[in-house]
Amino acid sequence: MSSFKGWFLAIAFTAILAHSSSATSVYFDFGYDNSTSAGSNYNDVIIDGAGGVRPQPIVLANTIDSTGASTGIGLSVSGFFPGGNPNGAGTGGTSLSGAAAATFVASSAVDNVFTHVAAFGNQATNPKGFVVLSGLNDSKAYDFTIFASRVGVGDNRETKYTVTGSNSAITYLNAANNTSNLTAVTGIYPTAGSITINVEKGPNNSNGTGFAYLGAMRMDYAAVPEPTTLGLMGLSSLGLIFRRRFV
Ligand SMILES: [Ca+2]
Ligand SMILES: [Ca+2]
């Protein structure tokens, strides 16, 4: 690569990073009502606890972002077992660590909502859970970072997350004894203002009941720069290159 191209790419990348710094983040804590995260500007999706089992879908009409500001983005959660799992990272002598600790608060990582393929409790099956986001902007790309954890187990509890808008992506995370790993998909565009996340057992999951988990999620998005702004950024970058090389 010529140095000219190298400089151009470096400056363009810097411009993208600068732009990304203005991204909005929306956090979700899926699980119990005894470890809520609203105090950290999360959106709690509580499926059971002291208040009893909540009927699904669980609907949040207007979520908040990480500053506590209303987003106008709605959430509907359905299809999961009607009860949470409180046995995530932070229980059983474990603690949240690494990338997961850097991204999510402990109260969001310790509990989950979950699906199961075989019969469990009083449920024959709940093989697929759905998280539906609404009120999104079809011209914006949305990124998703996901955590799930079930400690104290000896099998594989890989979970498959399929994120679908006008495009789609699939990612996987083994929740078994996970205290640090995240998974993510990026660049999903809504269709008719909506993106759906399906949660189900992954192909490497060896659990006899086929448990799959969703513990915490962050959604990131940024304003789309106007074409004129992009053009100015490009011209500015070129100007910088010429000053660097020829002055
Ligand atoms: Ca929680
Ligand atoms: Ca949680």
C-alpha cells in the first residue's frame, strides 16, 4: 500500500471513530426483579421474581438510553420460559470479568431469560424467544452486544442469536460458566422500523433440555451524516494529507 493510501485510510478511520463517539447506547437487563439495573440507566425486562410470573409479551413502550433520555424505541419480549434464571456470572463463587465486566453492570449479568427444547417445569417446550425492537430508523445501522451466563454446569449451553431487520446476522455464545465473553452483530438495518432477535439453542449445545440464554444486551446506533458532511469530511482529509506530505 502506498503511503498516500495509508494516510488517507488512517485519517478516514479517525473520522469514523470520531463519528462513532457520538453513538447512542441502549442497555437491557433480562431476568429477575431482585437484581434490577434501572439505576444504571438500563431497561429492565423482568420475567419473574417476587412479583410473580409476568405474562408475555413483556412490553416497554419507550426505552431509555445510557444517559437516561427517552429513545422512542419500544421493546416486546415473548416466547421465553415464564421464569428467569438467577444463576449467572457473580453467583457460585464467580465474578464478572474481562470484556463482559467492561461492558455490563453486575446486576444485568447475574440473571437471564431462557428458552428450552425439552419439557421443563410446567412447560412442554419454549424453544425460541423473541426480542422485537420497534420505532427504529430504517436508514440507520444498529449494533448489538450480547452477554449470557449460567455458572456451575458441566455441559455446553451455546445459544444462537439471529438478528433480523432488512438484513440479518447470526452469532453464538456458550453461556456455560461464562463470566467474560461477549458476542456481537453489527450493521443491522431495520425494516418498517423493526429489528427482531431470535434466541434459541445453538448447534454445539449439549444440554439435555436444550437451555439457551439471554442475560444482557447493548444496542448502539449513530446519526447518519448528511452527504454534504461526508463530502466536507473527505475534502478536509485530503487537505490534511497534502499539508502533511508537501508542506
Ligand atoms: Ca438483573
Ligand atoms: Ca440479566
